[in-house]
Amino acid sequence: MAYEIEIPGVKVLGDEDFGKKIIKEIKTKNIDKKPKGDLSGNIIFYCFNLDTIDINYVKKISNEHLHKDDLFIGITKFSSSNKNFKTQLENLKDLFNSIILVDINKIRKNLKLDSYLINNLVNFILELSYSYTTPGLVGFDFGDLKDILENGKFSTISFVEPINENEFKEIYNLTLKNLFSELELTKNLKILITLIGGENIHYNNICSLLESFEKELDLNLKNNNIEIVYSARLEKELDKKIKVYIIFSQIKI
């Protein structure tokens, strides 16, 4: 049985374990479910437990739910200390346009793992839906998403909890330095950055923050071809703080 929920531009499907928890949390949110104009395609997420995924069942639901221009994205948590995870993922890569991986070993030990992970993944899914379907300060369209994720095969995601604007200069250290030291990158790295700032942060400041982040990437990954897509908007409740979600696509496991 697949659990599911549909929000503008996005459909979320899930298994009995990991997916059910994510969908249950989405249902607690106050979401405007009315479509916002004509959309080029939908993002279909399937959230699953790597150890218990039923490949034949995933094939069945992809046939039932996917249309020609849709993106089919897997989301799963895994442990890099598990010696079998690479083999497990290799068996799945052709089922999805991309699989977003969250390594639970990278999450701080003092956090409640399940609640932290579920909360951030739900916020990321909702933010992707909002950014795709609602004009913002800086936006992306479905073509941008397809370019980043369609042939990504394996991607990873980094969450940055609300930080002060003056802390943004440390964003490379917060999100990338440790990540890149442990991942094998392809020469063609694709990155999707979603930045949400409080209403007291000026548009020009957000643009300069994104520019400084891109310069940091160029300096540290000068041998890679990097393609970056940005999304940025304001959120009143954040005041002078910033939240960041970053997807790194085209990684090797």
C-alpha cells in the first residue's frame, strides 16, 4: 500500500515506514492546495526505507502515477557505515530520475534523528512546491528542475537551520566543506539552492549572499563544471534570519 498526498506541483508517495511518517507530517501543515496556473509537469516523490523497498511495487506505482513530463524522485535515508548500501542503491537507480540520499551519520548526535529528518524533509518538499508554483524574488521553473535532477541518478541534500544574515559567510563550512570531503563528485556538478530570508532582509542582500556563495564554490571546486539554480523568497516569521536547502546532484556513491 502506498501512502500519498498531493500539493501544487508535487505529489508525495511513500511506503509503510519512512514515507508514511513524511506524509503524516505534511498533512499537519496548512497548505493552499489550489493549483497556481498551468504547470509544465509534476514532481513525484517516493519516500522509502532502503532496506525494505519493493522494487516491483515501485515500478507499478510509477506506471500508475507518472505522466510523460513528470519527474520521479526517490528520497531515502541511509547509513554510510552500512557496507551494503551502495549495492542496494545501484539496484534502484534506474527506477528514478534521481534519488536524494540523506546520510543519517551526518546528522548531529544530539538531535532527535527521526523528528529532525522528517521535519526538514517535509519543509524541503513544501518549499520546492512553493518555489515551483509561486513567483518569488528569484525563482526557477520546471525546466530548471529537470535539468538539475532528471539524470542526476544520485543526489544529496543539506539543511541549514535558521542562521543570522552575518553568519551566511560561513555557509560553505556549514554545508559543503565536510560534505565534499566525503563524497566523490562528478566533473559536472549540479546544485539547486533554495534560500528563504526574513522580511527584514533586503533583496539586494539576498542577491549578494548568493553571489558570495557561488564565488566560494568556484574557488573550492575550480576543476568541476558547476551549474547552479537559485530560488529565493521572503518569509515574515524569519525576521533577520535565513534558512537554506541545497541539493547537490550528479554525485557518486
